[in-house]
Amino acid sequence: MISSLEIQNFRAFSKLRVSDLCRINIVTGSNAAGKTSLLEALLLGSRAVPIMVPYLNSMRGIPGVTIIGNHAAFQNQDSFYAHWRGIFYDLDLTRKLSIRTIDSEKVTRELKISYSGEIQQNKLFVVNLEIPFVFEQMKNGKVTVRLNVTVNQSNVQAHEVVSTILGPVLAFFPANSTYPETDNVSWFSALSAFNKEHGILEFVQKYFPEIKGLSVLAPAQIQSIWGDVGGRKLPMGLISSGLHKFMTLVLASFVIQNGVIVIDEIENGIHYEKYPILWNVLYELCKLNNNQLFASTHSLECLRAIGPLIERDNKDFCLLRTRIEGEEVKLRQVGGDALGPALSGQSEVR
Amino acid sequence: MPFEFNQRNLILCEGSHDRAFFRALLSHLGLTKFQTTSPDEVLGARGGNTQWGRTLAAIIGTRKFETLDGLIIVVDNDDNPKQAVLSAQRAIITSPVFAGPPKRKIRRPQRTMFSTKGPPKVAIVPMPAVGQPGALESLCIQAAQTVVPATVIGCADQFIRCNGIDQWTTSKQAKVKMRAIIAASHKRNPEMTLSKLWEQRPDLVPVADPVFADIAAFLRAF
């Protein structure tokens, strides 16, 4: 589990340190107060590969890049710089970006990104190649991976191949995107191979009892998970997008172990009556698989639904409240011992 | 409406009557940097002094707690002034730490009508006064006696005697007497409670009365 997180010069944060993170960390705050930035920092700091930079931006709907697999093709050179500039605090490339985590085993992981603007002469082709960005993975203070990231003449982001993620294993669910069915199929198949898919069905039935079975089908050569509703099979997304989201979160929480589940705007698409089930299932699975959850929300109803769980095990919960103060984004942390009573009553905690 | 901070200082009372009194007093004194609340408002549950612990925890969990400069807990002494103060002190001791940053712990005042260092500075204000049994109503009766006809007061006293209420605790006697005075003095709505009194008939219990002077002075100096 990640016990502390330090961010420097990333997105909305010039400097941020948060420690004593819990198993379930709920993130609140107004628009543009840094909630998504905080969650993105976890993703970037964990995967820590250069493709994540345009990926993070494209999840926010920033245009100018096409991502296929591990390749990012930019519309032009300016788009490349705009995307990379976008991850730096205040869009200032002269700052050094760092995302550092310490886990419960005291392992320190750090991602450092800096703009060098260095020009390297390529003697073979007699051209000057600009090396704009240096990307470093560090573990316990030692550099384990160092990459130069540039953009080639075809506007494709270029760097040496890196296969190692800094870790821990992290599943990220953005606020505005449809969760990819390919992941669902892969996770479901992994469970099905060991005859464990009935576990998923049990959790899905807690949310939607009418589902009698789950299977992977590919009628048009495109695989997806189908649900059996009263003897008729339908793609889960067609039955309900909220149910599809719930199933995705359950699958991720079921398959990932000793990892981190990050959900931006967890309430999206979920009916308020289902919030308690959602929280109960996610908490149960997080404990079962020793996962850690970071979830942001704007919804007080959604927060109140987690109140009874907090009252039961308050040490497993904390609230991370982001807020703009002056020109800075600040973060305040509230422990479960204060959060539980606040949620059970009438307090505004967001 | 959810409870949230809109001022730098918070007066935490046991219920809506004390809250209404403090709102009227603060307005009279022109003190604007205070807000009032009570467990029923914060927790949505009745319980007065039995809810100090959960109320303080909820207050710490509320957005903008870090902006709070001062906290005053108003306790009704009822028939055991020492116990009333102790229960507030105990709730303070066991209240959660605000993780911050900056980290904050509500400090326990060693004695009543005394402020700890802050932020937030903390004080306990006992009603009707330090070491005296009773409640807010005990003070309100004294203030009402200066403006309400003596016959009303005399009849209220007689009502208490006739019904054996004089065997009840000091605090309960004061509550009955105050209700009788209000009912007898407010023909338009005899069932008006203390919580509406300063909105509808502030003349019946003038907050400028000297009986409230100690509390007023403490608030001014806080």
C-alpha cells in the first residue's frame, strides 16, 4: 500500500505531500481544485512510462494526439510540446517534475521528468536532434531507468523501449471515458481459466440480482462480456452502463492483488440506491486482495453511503480534500474517526 | 442544509434555545465573526451534551475546519455543574486529530471561562454561571423579571408550587417557569419556544440585561 505521496510541479500542484494514506482514500474538492491531478499523479508515478503523458492528456480530451498501443502520434511538433508542457505545474518547462511514493514496506519509488532542451548531434545522418525531456524511474533513491524522450520527423513520440513499470500495479478509471471492454474480457478470462468467474457473478448479483450468468461472447468477432437476463443474453453495457461500470470495478478489484484501484468520479452512472452496494463490494474486495482504493467524488449522497463502513472500521478510511487557496492547490486530510461522524450527520465534508 | 463553517469562531451549544440566545446576544454586541451550532444541527440527532464527542468529531471532519480560530462550548450545568463541564472536557480529550496539514488537536481548557491557545482556541462556558446549577432559562427568568409584570412572575411561581414542580431539579423548574412566562406574555402564539423568542418577542428577555454581562464580556474578549 502507498503510505505517502509527494508531488512536485505536476499539473495543479507545485508541491504537495500527503502521508498516512489509508486503504480507502476518498478525494473531494471543487472543480479545478486538483482531484483528477492527484489521481493522475498516482497513475503516472506507478506506470512511469513516457506514453502515459499523452495518454493522461487524451483522457482529459486534449486533442492533437493519436495513441495506438505504446505509440503516440502527434498532429505536429507543437502538439508534442503542448502535451508535455501540460503536465508541468504552471505549464513551466523549467521546473523539475517529481512524483514520489513510499509504500508500507518503506520502498521509495520516484518518477522524475525534466526538460533538457539538449541538442545531440547525430553524426550518421548529420542532423541535430533535440532531446527535450528526460524521464527517470528511481527506486530507493537509485535510477533504474533513464530515457530521453523526443519527437521524430513524423511527429511520433520516440524513446527507447521501456517495459518495466515503477509499480505498484494500478488500475485507473477516468471520469469521462467508457471503461475498455478489452480489459474486462482479459480479467474475466483470467478468472474463468481457473473457474473463478462465479465470484464475479455473485458480486454483480448484489448490484443487479436479475443477472443469472456471465460469459465472454464474440458474435461479431469482437469479444465482450454478456449477461444472462432471464434466459436472454445481452452485452453488459447494453443492459446498463452503471452495471457495466460496476462489473468493471469488481473485475479489476478481483484480479489485481496488492495493487491500487483509482476511480475518478466514482458516482458517475451509478444510481444513488446502489452507492452502499458499490462501497461495500469495493471495500470487501480491497481487503480481500490487499488493494488500496483512491476514489474521487462530488456527490454527498455517495459519500454518505460510505459512512456506515467508516463507522465500523474508521482506520481504513480517510478523506483527501483538495482546495484552491490563493494561487496554490492545497490538500487537507481527514481521518476516518472524524469523517464517520461528519458523514453520519449533516456536515458538508466535500 | 448541511452544516458548514461560515465564520472564524464557532459557539457550540446544547440545543436550539441556547443557539437562538447566542445569535441574539452576538447581534446585540455587534460580534460578526461567530456562528452558532448544536449537535442536532451538526449530527441531525438530538442528544445535547450526550453527543459532544460525535459532534466534535463531525466538526473536525467538516470542510474548512482548518480555518476555525476559536471554539466555545456552552454547557448547561443542570444539577451537576462539575459533571457538565467534565463531560465536555472528556469529549475534547477524545476528539480526533485533524490530520491537516497543519495537524490540529482541539485542546482542553483547564477551567471554565478560560481560552486555551489556538488555533483553534477553546473555551467552555457554563450556563447559568460557573459552579451554579441551572441552565440558560435561569438567566432568562432574571432578565424577564425586569420587564414582565410582577403578576405574571408571581402566577408562574404559584403554578410551580401548586403542581409540585418545586420538587423538580433547579434546571427543570427554570424551564417550566420560563415557558409559563412566555405563554402568559405572548397571546398571539402562547406555545412559542425560547428558540423563537428573540425573533418574535425579544422584549420579553432583553439580551442587554446585566444578567448576561459576564457572557457578553467573555465573547467580546474571546
